[in-house]
Amino acid sequence: MKLTCISDTHMCHRDLNLPGGDILIHSGDFMNSGHIVGDIADFANWLAAQDYQYKIVIAGNHDRMFEYDPENALRLLSDFGDNSITYLQDSEVVINGIKFYGSPWTPEFCGWAFALKSQEESEKKWSKIPNDVDVLITHGPAYGYLDKIKYPVSTNSTKEHLGDKSLAERIEHINPKLHICGHIHSAQGVMDGYGEVTTHINASCLGEDYQYSLNRNYIEWSI
């Protein structure tokens, strides 16, 4: 199966020109403030029109409505989308024998949505990931894997790992084939696995300036 991976489009999704394929995966932060109802409707309408048999989407820290008013958020995603769209939140779906599991949580940051406020919370949340998952989709990266800010937005930004340590430990334990994330915009890229080691993809589409650059569109992968 051919996967197209995107993340952190922040309402710039209509600027993307995607190639089509089997499954389109969005790893969260398709909204900006996360409160505007029309943003979900527009995103769902665009997503339904993309040339993929299946679309999998999770929320991110900017997608506040999916945490604070999930019933209405999911209704909008359904009403303006179609039955090709699957929303995952600490849940799984099996497509052609491949198990996908998605979760929106990230370490607490400035009061945004889906915040993990302690190591205990993180360990509890990530323990729910099935042992036999093939493709893990989280909004944030695991600690040490495509989790550094490369653009110097602060004097210490280029040296600090921002990923979740408990998530990294869980991934190392269950060893999924693929881990897809976003959240740290400038860390977009692929960290190849070797042998039986998980391949990590940070699929962020925008840079730290929330603009597209020539190499920031999507990442394709086959599984």
C-alpha cells in the first residue's frame, strides 16, 4: 500500500497538490485556533475530495474543538466529509490487514489541547497502544526522533529534544513498522529503520514560520 503522509497544515491544506494513492494520513494540526466551526467543515470537504481510497486523520494540539467539544467536531467531520475518512483518537483501524493506531497527545505546551502534564500521564496514555500495531500515528514525535527545532526561533531551540520520552520507550518496546508524526515543523523528514527497527516520519508541511517551502509538501511511503 502507498501512503501519503502530511501534518501541520494549519488551514493551508488547499495549497497542497497531492499525488493520490491508497491511504492519506494527516497527523494533526489542520486547524489554527481550533475554535472555528467552519475550519473543520472546510478541511473535511477538502479531505473527502482527495484521490485516496482511505483517509486517516488525528487531531493535534491546535485542533482544540476535538478535545473540548468532540461530539460537534466529529459531526462536522462526518457531515462535510465522506465515509472514506477515519478519525482516530486512542483507537485503531485495520485496512487490508495493516493495523493503524492514532493518538493526538503531546507533552503540555502553553495550554493547548491534548496535553500530557506528567510522565505518569504519558506512560498511561501510551500503554494503550496495541502491541501488534503496524503503523502508529501520533501528533508529536518520540524523544530523539525528528524532534528538534532547526530554525532558531530561540537561542536554545536547535539543541533541545522536544519529543515524548515515554512514547519513545513504548515504540522501542512494541517496534511498529512505521511511526508517523508532526508537531515540530522544521524536523520534517524520514529517519529510516534498519532491519526490524521502526521507521519514523515527521510529515509536517509548514516550517516554523507557518509557510510552505519548496521541500515541504508531503512524504510518500510504501508498506
